[in-house]
Amino acid sequence: MNKYLLTFSVVGTTVGAAVLVKDYATGGTCPSKAKITGKTVVITGANAGIGKETAWELARRGGRIIMGCRDMEKCEAAAKEIRRDTLNHNVCARHLDLASMKSISNFAKKINEEEERVDILINNAGVMRCPHWTTEDGFEMQFGVNHLGHFLLTNLLLEKINSSAPSRIINIASLVHIAGQIDLEDLNWERKKYDTKAAYCQSKLANVMFTKELARRLQGTGVTVNCVHPGVVATELGRHTGMHKSAFSSTILGPMFYMLVKTPTQGAQPSVFLSVAEELKDISGKYFDTFTLKSPAAQAEDADVAKRLWQMSAELVGLSEPTPNPTGATHQMKER
């Protein structure tokens, strides 16, 4: 065999194998081809990363997409790009700062007043391992944004979501919830020394417990709630970890990261799957690792702690508990 032909053959085989391994390691693409024409989707943190790619894919599938973002300049640019690429003109940008209860309330009020329905809510936005910052309302930033912000938003939209049933709520969790502990005596890190990693793990465990408790409360309503670990994705979320600045990480571990770390497009596939897959229409209160239904960490299954976390979260964000309706389901929680 010609030596040049052999070289090209080896290179081609190697590249092809690398692509196949990466595709397998990162979970592949959403297996469902379902359309969502006529449905309204609300996505938080949708101007970049997983959120933007999720918005793009669901717009391509015919949904009306409402992108809730803190940076409106980036959000408007992303919405314009998605409208152009998908030819779906029902993609709009709305201001939403999950570190501000006032902003969350204003966003929800606008949705409730202007939208006929909300079929899918994707609580995607998040912060990871940031310094010991606090939100506008004085909450530790990771717990405040990742859990409390989405807790408040979901409850403020719940009446609209209920009226749109069958509808779905998807919470973006993380595998790191297995290392999390809910400290009910100090959720806000006011007594103990701040640990940025432990704070992130607590917020992700809270996402899973919120999913399970909300699903319990919504039994019989036609609204499903599930959470998902999308995998390790190359997004701006990791900007506070410092790994991207490490020469060792970029040179020595770079090839390994390429094989195992997802692109934002790949990272969006699990969110899309939970949003559209027809086989999941009756599945609720579950934890998914990409496309696979799995059992979460043991501490995430503690129903008593989940109920107490719910009650404390409601108190922190100023929501009153709902009252049961005749079918046993619950009405929307109201701001005090």
C-alpha cells in the first residue's frame, strides 16, 4: 500500500474512532423527534451555553420560546440569532435576574399577564463555585440563584403551568449533588466557614429535593417535574474554578477533556429530551443522568428534609403555603 495512502487511512481511522468515542462518552443526541408546535417554553439563563442551545433546538421544533436572562444585550443577540437560524419568529428575550426576588416577581408577572400558557419551564440558569457573594436579598449566591431563585420563579408560574397541563418542569441538577448536604441550621452560610465547593453541592442537592417535593405536591395535576444531570459541559459556568487557566489542564489533560467534556449543543440534549419525549409524559419526580433514569444520592430521597427545605425556602422568599384543592393537588403559592 502506498505509504501516503496508509498514513491518510490511519489518520482517518483515528479521527473517526475519536468522534465515535466522544459521541458515546458524551451521551449522543436526543432520541426523540417530537415537535412542540403551539407550546410555550420558558428557559432561564438562555443567552449562552446549554440554555441557548436548548432554546435553539426547541425553537427548531416549533415552540414559542421565552428566554429569561440577566444580560439583555446578550439575550437579545441570542434571540435574534435563533430566530434567524430556525426561521421561528416566536423567540423573545425577557429580563430575569435570579439573584433578585424583585426581578423574578416582575418576570413572572409579565409572563402570567401576557402569555396564554406555559407548557414547559426549564430552570437552567446557575452559578458554580463563585466567591462568597450574596444576592440582592442577602442570600448566599449559589443557594440563592440555583435553588431559591428557581423555587420562587416556579411557584409564581405554577398556576399558569397547571392551566396548561399536560405540562413539564425540568430542573438542571448535577451529579455533584451526591456530595451535597442540606444544612437546615445554616442554609445561608452565616455561621460556618464558607466552602465554595460545598455550597455548590448543597445547591444542586436542593435542586433534586425540590424536584421530588414539587412532584409529590403536583400529583394528579398533569404537570410533571424531573431533574437532570446534563454531563460535564464546556460552558462559562466553570469560569470560577480556575481549571481553564491551568497550563497543566490545557496541555496535559486537554485531549482527555476533549473526549469526555460535552459541547453546549451536546449538553442541551438531555434538557430537550425531558422537554419533548412522549415516553416521559407520565414520568415525574425522577432524576436523570443525561438520558438515563437513575436513583439519586440517598440524602436526596429524605422526604422529611425535602419538606422542611420547602417550608424554609418558602419563608425565605416570602411565599405562603398553598391549600389543597378537592383533587388533592395544590394551588399556586402566593407572595405575602
